[in-house]
Amino acid sequence: MSPTVLREGPFRLFFFSREEPRMHVHVSHPDGEAKFWLVPHVALADAVGLTARQLTEAQDIVERHTREIRDAWLRHFGP
């Protein structure tokens, strides 16, 4: 199961259930995808297929919605 946290433009932010315990979010785009750590701060963990500009856009979305993403993480996975 991979619940969607939010969508913005061509980006979909979601979690993979039963993945590693460190808080993070996956970002899907028609051209590729990325993974961002959420703690201790937003940081790119891995990416494939996205341009530097798309990664910057994705990170901006994650940073603007960090609180919402963290709250969704806690609802989905627990504290």
C-alpha cells in the first residue's frame, strides 16, 4: 500500500508501507521519482529520472508541506 499524501501539479507525494523507519516521503513525477528525508531537515535521499529543476521543484513542495507530511506519517505509521 502506498498512501498518497498530496498532489501538486505533476508531483505525487506518498509513503511506502513497511519501508524503513526513518521519516521520509517519496515524490513521483511522470519523468521519474525522488525520495526526501524529513528529519532532521528536508534533504534529498535519492532520485532517478528527474532534472535538477524538477528536483528543486519537488524539494520546494516537500519543504512547503513538511508539517502536513509529518502529520500524515504519524497518522499512517504511528509515533
